[in-house]
Amino acid sequence: MSLERRWPVFIVGLVVSVALLWFALRDLHLEEIWAALREANYWWLLPGVAVYFVSVWFRAWRWGFLLRGSKRVSTAEKHLFGKTQNPARAVSRKMKIVTGVLGANRLFPVVVIGYMGNNILPFRLGEVLRAYVLWRKEGINVGATLTTAVLERLFDGLTMVLFVLFGLLFIPLSDSLNRLVTVASVTFFGALAVFLFLAARPNLLQRVAYFFIERLSPARFCSPLMELVEGIVAGLESLRSGRDVLALFGVTLWVWILETAKYWLVSFAFPDLRLSYIGIVLMGGAVNLLTALPSLPGYIGTFEMGIKILEGIGAPSSLAGSYILLLHAILWLPVTLLGLVFMAREGVQWAEVASQGLDSARPRK
């Protein structure tokens, strides 16, 4: 989808963010928020940020696990793009399969760059930026990378549903949250069933995709689209084993236990807030489900709905507002700054990314 066609999506995200911000902040008083922030103990942010980056490292490990079986093009071979009449055919002859798990230490900077992109770029383009940087660094097929990004979201969403269901066993909330959980459960479990079906039948997926590509796509797009389909099939590799699916659920659960531990640690900056860990799990699960909605970069508005959820479990409005605003800032700022540092270290320039066509499914050389 071109950037021009995505502008309606941006407008929808803008409207959603503004509406949710208004709803979340309308009953708060600025002077009370400011007073709570002045009295906060900011030393608690240090362990919170440290735990958060540990969770990001495990996300990098999970991503490497998902990338097994993806196709890799060597650095020299990547220059074939733009030097042949049929680059997809030339590359397909020289692709190598990723064997084993790409190291988390190697993927960690790329994950952080993707987070930075989602925090400052519209249309969730951080995922495309991450795919481009990985293609540039490791030569991994972009279709496979984007497929693994969708799978990450799927496993994250399923885990958030479980977190909310767990929290609701102890802390009953409004019917609206129950409806959110019902819709999210059907959506994420339904999506998992579809992906498991496609992963179990890669040949069928390829045959159907090739059938439509050959008949509906202009000739010049056939090879790139077929290459993209190959990457998607490779990206589904980890769903073909029940053991791998359980491993992915396990590491995803651990990632979110660590992330909610950060939420919990930051809450101690406000001594009078006194949130239980179960309350944090419930709030974190619900808020992160809401971030699936279209919004402005950095999940503005959707994350602030945590204020209403905390109010629903008995937290004072001013403390809930101060806590969520501080937590959102700490989730946004460190990873964004580190992402900019990693991007500079990788030698990736914004002009280079723009010239490649950030909204393209396949980088160009």
C-alpha cells in the first residue's frame, strides 16, 4: 500500500487517539497530576527500565527462533537487485537457508530500531523499518520478516488475553472490558487457527498464491510477489511443530511477565498508589490489547486508557493519571533514543530508507 493510500488510516488513528485521550484525561486535574509527579521517587525507574530491556532481549531471541528457515541473501548477492532484468529469479538461485537461531545479541539492535520506528513513524512503519534493516544487515527475505512480525503480534495478543482473563478472576471490571476480552479472544484465537492451517499446508498456500499471481498480477510484478510468498511460507516455519508453538508461547509469556514487572516497579515511584501485581497484569493486558487499534505513533491515546482501568480497580484518579503518563514516557523515551543510536551505528540513514521506499514490500538496490 502506498503512503498516499495510507493517509485515511492515519486520519482514523488520529481520531481514535484524540478521542481516547479526551476520554482518559477529561476528569483529571493538572495541578494534582503535577503534584504527584513532583513527589514521585524516580529512582524506581532505573530497575524498571533495566527489566524492560531484558524483556526486549528475549523478544530478540523469540524473533531469531521465528526466523529459522528464512531465506538469506549474502551481502554480495544483494547487489544483484537492480542489475538484472529478473532480480527475484537471480536471487532465488543464490539464497541460503538460515540454520539455527540467529543470536539475540545480533538481533537486539534491530528489534530496538523497530520499536523506535513504531514510536515516531506513522502507520506502524517500525515493522517495515525493522524488516529493511534486517535485510540490509543479514539479507533475510523481507516477506519472511514481515510474516514473523505478524506472528509476534499474534502470540503477544493471545498472551494479553490470558493476562486479562487471569486478572478478571480476582478483580471484576466493567462489562465493556469483558466485551473487549471476548472480541480479542475470538480474533486472536481465530487468527492462530488460520496461521496453523496455512503453516501445515505450505504447498497449498504457494499453489493458491501462485495461481492468483499468475492470472491477476502484471508480468513485471510476478517474480517479486512470488518471492514474497516464499518468504511468507518460510516465516510460518515455526508453526509446523507443536513443540515450537509451545516454546513460542513460553517465551512470550516470559517476555510479558518481565514487561509487567517493569510496570509494577514503576508503580512504586508513587507510594500511595499501592497497586497489586495482579492489578498490573490486568491493566497491562487490557491496555496492550487496545494498542492493536489504529492510533498515532507511540500508541498515544490507547495506552492512556490504562488510567480508566486503574480507576476501575480503585486507584485514585490523580495517581492513576500520573503513573500512566510517566510509565508511557518511560516506555517511549529510552527505547526511542537507543533505537536512534543503533540506527546510526548500523549506518542506516533516513534518506536511504526513504529512497528505498519504506512502504515497499521489498527493498530496492
